[in-house]
Amino acid sequence: MGIMIIDGKQIAQQFKEELRQQVTELSAQYGRKPCLDVIIVGENPASMSYVRSKIKATEYCGFDGELIQLPETTSQEELLRVIQERNNNDAVDGLLVQLPLPKHIDSQRVIETISPEKDVDGFHPTNVARLWLNQPTIVPCTPLGIMALLEQVGTPLEGRRAVVVGRSNIVGKPIAKLLLDKNCTVTIAHSRTADLAAVCREADILVVAVGRPHFITADMVKPGATVIDVGINRLPDGTLAGDVDYQSVAPIAGAITPVPGGVGPMTIAMLMRNTVNCFMHRNQ
Ligand code: NDP
């Protein structure tokens, strides 16, 4: 059985190219471009690098937008005021606040202040509820990106066993819901799961979002499984590693995403797609 390496970078590029085309048409039709504003508080190096990639993608896709850089010492009140101002600005279609935020700021309060119609990350409780109720909504970008990858490579989902390792609000829980919607039988595993290796070995589709480098080893993977590695971990030598021990797992997997170049670029492409969707929704 040949291994398939899922080229997220290239698939993301195709999505962005299509969006760029669409944006040309939309701006001719509506007389303005989609606009995404990104707020960052402080100078966390990982966050700064994610934000730079997001801004680069908005430029590539031909959006308008602004990067709002606020100092680490910004008060919660001041941040909420900046968000309100963008909520009320008709020219803004999408708004995101890069996480994590400094400790003196309540992230949940911030997420709930973003207008649900402009919440391109899909983190607002209204959008989360709508996802779980099968209502039209904005779906978080990383889970959307994973589903787009699975679709692109043609992984059969219906009736198959999916195991999601990690239960965060931004990855684990929403990806489990999307796989459920495609009629997978879904297990969500976490730090208290007993015999994690045995649970993972049941998976036809294994999605890993744990945040520990090389955590999933070959003995935890069913031969031929599709392995989606969400993890982005910076090693002491400065290189990036996924949550999956790629060297040992790739030879037995049916298909696998590399890190970098797998889920990461897809997350950004889906952020662009969510912004275009917000733009169209607001123009209806
Ligand atoms: P969180 O830290 O919010 O969640 C981690 C999850 O992993 C928790 O549910 C935790 O379980 C579980 N976990 C931790 N240790 C173990 C263990 N020993 N065994 C089993 N489960 C364990 O992380 P995120 O979901 O936000 O992110 C996960 C990773 O994905 C990170 O590396 C992050 O950088 C990356 N990421 C990548 C993105 C991309 O675009 N590619 C986007 C978002 C994140 P418990 O709940 O029991 O504590």
C-alpha cells in the first residue's frame, strides 16, 4: 500500500486562487471588496507569525482589511471598545481577535463581544450553538480545513470509525461534530482516556489535536488509517513538529498530513472563505 502525503499547502493554494477569482467578481458586483480586520494584543511570537500569515492571505485574495496591533498592557475595556467600533463599522465583514490573550483579559468575554455575523473564527456561542443544532453558521477554520482535506483526497467517511484526540473548543469538539455529520462513528479521546493506544488503533480516521510533539506513535495507528495531524509544536532547535511521530507513522498510514504544510495552510484558506461568506451574507 503506497502512502499518500496530503499536501495541505497545495490544496490551500487552490482554494485561495478560487477565492481570489471570486473576490474580483464580487467587488465588481458590489462595488467593494470583502474586508477582514485582525486584532492582536501583545507580541507573542507564535501569534505574530500566525497573524502575519493571515494578513498575507487577505492580500493575496484581494481583500481589504486592517491589522490592529495593541500593546500587551491594553485593558479589557479598551479591547472591547475597539471590537465594538469594528462591529458597528459597516465596511468590516469579518473580525478576529488572535488568541491567546494576555492573562488580565477574559477571552470568553472578548469572543462574546464580536458580532456573530462577523465572527470569522466561529467561536461565538451563537455560532457554536448553531453548529450543534445543524443550522447555517460560521464553522471554525481548522475543522473546516480538515474536512476540506478529507474531501479533496476522497477519504470515505460514512460508517467509518473516527477518533479525535483532544477536546478543545477550537479543534477537538467542532471536528468531532463535522465528522459526525458525515456519518462517521466518532470517539473523542483526551488526557483521561484509558488505554489511548487501543482507542486510537480503532480509527479509520485519526485526528490529533493535543499540542505535544511526536505524541502519536506507530503502535497507536491502524495500518491504512488516514491520519490528520493538527499539532504545531516548536522544538528547542526552532523547527516545527506535529503531534504525530511522522517518521514512524507515515510508513503504516494510508494517508497523512505533514507538519508544516498540512492542516495549517488549510486553516488560513478557510478563514478567507469564511470572510467571503460573511461578506455575501451581509450583502443579501
Ligand atoms: P488545547 O491545549 O486546547 O487542547 C489539547 C487537548 O489535548 C485537550 O483536550 C487535552 O485533554 C488533550 N491532551 C493533552 N494531553 C493529552 C494526553 N497525554 N493524552 C490525550 N489527550 C491529551 O489545544 P488546541 O486544541 O488548541 O490545539 C492542539 C494543537 O493543535 C496545538 O499544538 C496547537 O498549536 C495546534 N493548533 C493548530 C492549528 C492549525 O491551524 N493547524 C489551529 C489550532 C491549534 P484534556 O481536555 O483532558 O486536558
